[in-house]
Amino acid sequence: MKSFYSLLTAAFLLSCASEKNSQEKVTSQDFVSNETATPKGLALIESSDCQTCHHSKNNLVGPSYTAIAAKYENTDANIALLSSKIKLGGSGVWSDVPMLAHPTFSDEDLKEMVLYILSLKESK
């Protein structure tokens, strides 16, 4: 019975910690960049609403990340262009379905997200 209460207490404390963390704004500084850690851009994408319309390999409402990577070279100009498209929203490039604007994303976070997406370019 004692272990049941210990388990229940641990579950309660874990749920409180998870609730607190889910309310904090995620920034790229929250993630360590090394071989075993989640890439900053992917972590930022996963903590946003991007996956509602985009998938890494399949087209959903919007294009897949691999399709975006195939269309755009990894250049400073394209990073700025795609970051702007995410921040401001828009339509007409892939379809007439508009992408919602994301004005609260920082420029640094947008760059990390775009760099991650462009890293998904499949080698030929």
C-alpha cells in the first residue's frame, strides 16, 4: 500500500511539472545541439502548431518538409524568405490554402526551424 501512495505522489508531481513546462515559451536556447539531442529546429517545430498542417514526408494541408527542402536550396536568401513566409503566412506557392501567420516566433527560432527543414533534402 505504501508503494501505491509513493507511485501516486510521483505521478502527481510529474503532472504538475509537465503542466508548468507546457506553459513556458520554448526558445532555441532551451535545446542543446549535439549528436544525441533533438535538433533545435525539430524541437521548435514539435512544440508549435506546424504539425497540424505539415509532416516530414507526407503532404497534408501544406507541403511536406522534404518537399520544401527539395524546392529550396539552403541559402541565406531562402532562409530569410522561408522564415518570412512562416512569420507572415500566405498562400499561392503550393496551393490556394493559406498558411496562418506566426508573428510570435522569434527570428532566431524561425531560422532554426527553416535550417532543420532544409536539412531534410534527400540526396540523389
